[in-house]
Amino acid sequence: MRGAIHHIDLSIHDPKAERPFWEAVLGFMGYRVSTEYDHGGYDFDLGTRGGDFASIGIRPASGANAARAHDRYCAGMHHLAWNAASRDDVDALHALLQKIGAAVLDPPAHYPEYSEGYYAVFFSDASGLKLEYCFVP
């Protein structure tokens, strides 16, 4: 689809230590590790190149602020949201997040202020990136 995101790269504190989180969450959504890099990062792909496709790259943070927790109110990404197939799908990811001990910021709930039927769970990774899985009928 024209204008859809092709790929996004996320800089995190420790890609090796955080890999089980990303494998669980993105694997749940159908993403698979496609590439591993010498710097310790990796890519997850959904679909196939040339067809329906999206990629999420996980990179080690670097620079003066590499060790600080992500502040979504500074310049940069506020949060990243993925589409869920249903409310049950949102609930299933929430159950997985609890099982792996992930930080759940807001458990699944209806958010009519976003749109009628909007149902989502909000969570974060160990680097403090705010993430969302939402169903919008």
C-alpha cells in the first residue's frame, strides 16, 4: 500500500539481552529474524520483499545518551503501534507479555476517545520504548 511503512529501525540499550523480548513479541505477530549484524543488531521481517512487507531493525544505542531510558516526550519516537486481528488477539498478546515478564503500561482496554471500538494494550521494552498492539474494527 502506497505510504505504508516499509521498515523502521529501533535503537535499544542491549540487543543481545533484549532479544528474547523482541522474538516473543514480534514472533507472536508473525515476524521472523531475517538478518543478524556484526554490531549485535538484527532485523525482523514480516511478509516477503517484493510483496506485502515490513521490517523492524533492532540496533544497539550509541552516542552520549545511549544508556539513558527512552523519553517519548523528547524529539524522536513517541510510541509504535501494530494492528491486531481482533480483541482476542490483543488479549493473547497481553497474556504473552505477562508470561515473559514484560512491562505492561496499560492492560487491554477500550479507548473510545481514539475511535469507536478501539481496543489496545500498551507495554514497553527494557529500553523504555512505548509499544502498542491495537484492534480497530
